[in-house]
Amino acid sequence: MNSSTFTTATADQSDKARQLIELGLAMDPEARSETLARLIAGSVHGGADTALCRFAGAGELRPEAALTELNSLRVPFEQEAWVDALGRYILATAGDRS
């Protein structure tokens, strides 16, 4: 696979993720679905060694670290609703765990 094929595949995956997130939020505005929350986390995380990346990949949610990371994220305007929904999911889940 050459680099242009990889770039195209990555762009296709990003477009698909965006579509799934938008559809998921339209169906579930409160983002109560772990699958949707993990998809959002995977789309906005700040790097491989972050709380959101671990949640996206392995389902390991550390609420305090994830919320700290969310608070420092800079995302395009179109993704602000994603961050809000993910934050609501994390807060709701953290409440369930205590």
C-alpha cells in the first residue's frame, strides 16, 4: 500500500466516523451509547498516550483524566457538539461508578 492509498483510506475512515457520529447524535442527543462515546473519543483525542485514546481503543474510561483532556481540546466549531456529548457521557458514567 503506497502513501496515497493510506491517505485516502484514512480520509475515508474519518468521513465515515463523522457520518456515524452525526447520525448517532441525531438519534441519541444525550450520547448515552458507549459505542458512540468511544467513536467520538477516537475522533477527537489528543494523541496515542491519552485518556480519550485509551477509552476509544480499549474501553478503559478514567473519567477525571478524560474530562481534563476534553477541557483542553481545541476542535473545529462543527465538533463542539461532539465534545459536549462526550462530556455528558463521561459525567453520567462517572456517576454510575461511584
